[in-house]
Amino acid sequence: MQMTPDDSLLFTAFGLPVNATIFNTWVIMALLTGVSALITRNLRPDVPPNRWRTALEVVVNGIVGQIAEITGRRDPRVLYFSGTLFLFIVMANLATVIPGFATPTASLSTTAALALSVLIAVPLFGIGSRGLGGYLKTYIEPSVVMLPFNIIGEASRGISLAIRLYGNIMSGAIIAVILLGVAPFFFPVLMDMLGLLTGVIQAYIFAILATVYISSATAPSPSPAADMTETTKETK
């Protein structure tokens, strides 16, 4: 049984091996780019929206609403990053219904790359919001003793994101194979439906966690004066 699409070598390009993970990742990216360009090609106020544009607006507005609930503000930068993560993972997981398609998220290299992108994005968003000194200061809060623990916590975020996404995708595939061996005529449709639902949920969780990490890095630190004012209000 093939456990990961990394083991499937499709062809060699310019002397570099291209496996199913790399090829299917580019297929998903091309599909998302093409569909988005096709739907938004006539995106003008004087053009009435069709059903595809309406559906896209519903998805985008839903993502914007979720980000606003977490961060407390509408930040288009977070929308571009977290929204792209969500759409990519959803599309990759839903594409498993295509016969012969191996989802890239079933590879630890893909999930590790997605988690690494979050690890890189968090300090970039933090520095852009607080400045370099303000962001680095968060590593020694509330005390300089917490510096190694904060660094370990930052690294563990990416590891947990990668393992969580990879583990859920692979566990679903393994359970499906086992059940197909036990009852091949009943479980395929049920497992496909369960796998699609799990894929959407995992994409949502991954994007939400990425947004939470970015929000914590960009949230302004409360000043002592603000803390004293808040304490005075509570006392009154």
C-alpha cells in the first residue's frame, strides 16, 4: 500500500524528479488561479454578479468574518494569507474524489511546508505591526526567563500544525483501506463522505490556528497606563 504520494515518481524535468506530491500541488494551484481569474474577469460595479461570483463572494465574506472575529479588525493581509491556506487545503482534500488523484496534503513534506509558511509569516506580520524591537520584546515577556520557553513554544506551533494535518489525512486513508477490505460494497461512499467532511474541517482548523498565531503576534501590547485605567474602571 502506497502511504504517501512522495513515493510515486511521475517524470523527470530538467534532471529533477517530479513526484505526485509536487505535480498535484501545481495542479491545485493552477486550478485555483484559473477558477479565480475566470470568475473575476468581469469584476466591475456595472456588471451584475452571476452565481459563480456570488458563491465566491460568500466564501470570501465568510473568511473575512472569521478573521474579524479572531483579530477584532479587518486586515486584508491576513485575509490573503489565511484565506489562501484555507482554499488550497480544501481544494487539495476535496480533490481526493477524483480517481487516481493523490492529495498533496497526504505528504508530510507538504504539511511541513504549510506549517513552515505559518512560522515565517507570524514574525513577519509581528514585525510589520509592532516593529522589530517591539516584536522581539514579546519573547521576553513577562520576564527574560521566559525567552527559551517562548522560542520552544514558537517552534512547537509549526510542528503541531504539520503533524495534525498530516495525521488526520493519513489516518482517514488508512481507515478507508481497512474498511474497504472488510466490506468493499458498503463503506466506499460513506468513507468518501467522511473524508470530504474531515478535509474541510482540517482546512478550517489549520487556517484558524494560523490566524490566531498571527493575531497574537500583531496584537498591541497593553501599556501600563491603559492597565491602570482599566483597573480604575473595574474598581468603580
